[in-house]
Amino acid sequence: MTTLSAKNKIEFFLGTHRYPAKDHPTYATWNRCNNMVVAWLVHFVSVPVRRRIIWIDSTVDVWNNLKTRYSQGNLSRIYDLQMKAATLC
């Protein structure tokens, strides 16, 4: 989040910087920035996940897709990993 904020791109993830109308003077700049951030996300994930998100055009939609995909926890696995980490010597 720090890197995105430093690059003035955090708004694309949060959805607060929504796309302007195609005839708006800032549309080309917004579209270029959005495409750059989508490309970062697409190249950051594994190939199987990439195949599912490559067709999404909006950064916020890609981010929400990934957040939904990875926010689902396996509580028994989490507990097991926490117990193993707690007993490491």
C-alpha cells in the first residue's frame, strides 16, 4: 500500500478514482494508469489465477476479485500453522 500511495495509484485499488467519461479530457491518462496497475496485478499472480482475471479491465474489479478469492480462510489450516509456529524452537 505504501508503494501504491507513493506512486499515486492507491485510488485505483480503493475505487475512489473511478473512470471518467470517454470524452473527458483526462480519460486517456486515467485509462493508461489503470491499464498499468492492472498489468502489475496480472503479472504478480500465478498463471492459474492470471487466466481468471486477465479479462477484467478495471483495477478495482481485479483487486476485489483477488480479495474475495484470497480472503476465504481455512480455519483448521490456520490453527494448525499457528500451533506449529508457536512450538518452533
